[in-house]
Amino acid sequence: EVQLVESGGGLVQPGGSLRVSCTASGFTFSRYSMNWVRQAPGKGLEWISYISGSSNTIQYGDSVKGRFAISRDNAKNSLYLQMNSLRAEDTAVYYCARDYCTPDCAPGYWGQGTLVTVSS
Amino acid sequence: QSALTQPPSASGSPGQSVTVSCTGTSSDVGGYNYVSWYQQHPGKAPKLMIYEVSKRPSGVPDRFSGSKSGNTASLTVSGLQAEDEADYYCSSYAGRNNPWVFGGGTKLTVL
């Protein structure tokens, strides 16, 4: 069974930094690309970052480009999102999502999410 | 403003069918057969219901179906049931530099 468990969320001040993690199990982690998708309170889904299985391809949405960094450790079955220069509008539940297919077809398996709150 | 346009709400009575639309452009929905649909109940993570326009993951009831015409994709839920009441989001591949774009979501109410 595919399982994704996010951790590391919490309260951080504007301008601060935070790293959230996603631990995967139930599949060969290195074979699949991974994504971070966030959802602000009461709002819709927003894709923010993508990383291929080998980390050769990395992409960011415009709203986080230059501030966030995605990475993965295939030996630890883990995905990370380093978030710097945080703003109030970054407040959201952050989901990691594994692609359903290989090659990619859609973010198919999602974790339960971790809440990041940016506030003073 | 979301990249893909969905109606904010839709509704139907139990047993009826309802269709939710998702309009994009030739750079996303119209350009690729990688449209997906997600169901999200309050406080829960999104669940993949349809991928590659019309394919259903294992375990998704065949009451859920997807289609696409030009720049508009559609999700149809037939034989509505109370548990289908949820938010539904469409998504599309939009190219190498911005892989996935989402719609703003549609709240489906079972009357």
C-alpha cells in the first residue's frame, strides 16, 4: 500500500524558514516523480514544485520560485521542501503527492498534509 | 486566479447525473491528454478519481467518467449518491516548465 506521511509543519514568523518532509513507503520511491501541492485555508489546490525520480528535473511554480527548494533522498525514501523568506500568503496545508504513473500522468497518491502557518 | 476554470458549484438529486466542466487553453487541457480529476471531502486529502482524461484508478466506481473536447474537459457523476458530495478539482499537464495546473474547484451538493 502506498503511504505518504508529511511532517515538519508549524507556526513561523514572516521572513522565516521551515523545512517540511514527506516519508514514503509501499513502493520503489526512486522510480516515481514527486510533487508538492498546497491548499490555503478555504481555497483551492496549487501545484508548487516537482522533482523527477532521479532529481534530474526540478520545477517550481511562479509563486515560490527563488524562495523554496525541493529535494529528495532516495536512500531514505524521503522528499523535502525547504521554504525560505516565508510570507503570510504561504499559509497553507502542504501535501506531497506521488505521480500515479511512470512516466508521469498525474499526481495520484497524496499524503494527509502538514499545516504551515506564517504569522507574527 | 486559477489556471483552469470550473463552475463554483453543481448539484443534483440522488440517482441523477451531474457534469462538471473544466476549461483551459491549448497550452494545457487542449494540448495534452493528461487531464485528471480529484475528489476532496472536508478535512481530507484529495483523491484521484480520473486520470488521462477518462481512465479510472482501481477502486473508483464506474459512476465516475471523464471526457474532453477541445480545451474543455468534463467529469460526469452518474447515479449520484450522498457520499459523492465533495469538492472536485480538475488538473492538467501544462508543459515541462509548469507541469500541473489546477482548476479552482467545484462544490458538488447532493440535494
